[in-house]
Amino acid sequence: YATVLREARRLQSLVDDLMSLSRVEAEKHDQPREQLDLIQLARQAARDGAGPDRLERLDFAMPESAMLVRGDRKQLEQLVRNLVDNAMKYGSPNESVTISIEPGQRDMAVLTVQDRGEGIDAQHIPHLTRRFYRTDPGRSRAAGGTGLGLAIVKHIVERHRGRLDIASKRGEGTIVTVRIPVVGEDED
């Protein structure tokens, strides 16, 4: 019974992720219009992504003031949750995961999620946002991943007219950087 329940949950996660990816792709050309405070949104979504058992591993490095972006709240929350969950799963279980936001060049908000784990070999990095791509299939399946998290993140970033970068060094961990345009001072 436990095996059937576990597999049913895994299939439900897969269906949920496929539906989410399909929705993001369908809306790809519709730039979001809602003004959101990325800092407040990221703090809450990071806590949700960590879950109650891993909250103490979160480390925030963000300004206190708001940083407004035009966005789809649900999608940006999902982006942060996915990145934090990945960092928690694949980072060292005894190390913190740092979520930071700072103003970047060319009117961009720069969100980074950094783990301190074993890192990812360089040959895998260009493929990480492909659907179902896994650097270690056995480990990621055991950790509960569907292989769609970073593909979803990539499409959300594209919809928000942003940029996604992944950097990793063996033995040091991984840093995922998302750049999203901020709301200009002349915009309402």
C-alpha cells in the first residue's frame, strides 16, 4: 500500500508540473502586468519552498525596501519555491541556502539562490533546463524531483523578459541567478 501511495504522489507531482509547464508556455508571449514586491514575494515563497523542516537552513540577504517588478505572482512564487527546493535537496544538508536580491544593471532585479553542496559538473550545466534532464537520475528520483523544475523556471523567466544563469563548482555548490526587469520610475 505504501508503495502505491508513494507512486501515486510521484505521478501527481509529475502531472502538476506538466500542467504548470504547459500553462507557462501558453502564456509565454503575454508579459505580466501586475506590480509585485519581489522581496516580500521571495521571502514567503522561499519559506514555502523550504518547508517547516528546513526553515533554519534559509539565509536571506535582501534590502528592507520594496523592489517592484511586473510579474505573475503564482509563477514567480513557483520559480522561487523550485529554486529553493532544489538548493535544499541537492545542497549539503548541514549548510545554509542563501536567497538574495539586489538591484542589478540595466534596471534589473537580481535574485540569487545559492547552495553549498557538491556542485554540478560543467558538462551538465547547459542541459539543466531541459525537460526531464537529470545529472544523477537515481538521486533526483529518490529526492522526489520530476525533472521539470528548472524547465519551468526557465519558461517563467522568459515570460518575465528576464535572464537565467546557473554557475556551479564541484565541492563548492551552485548559484542560480535570475534577472527580472524592475518597474521603472516613470511607470504606474
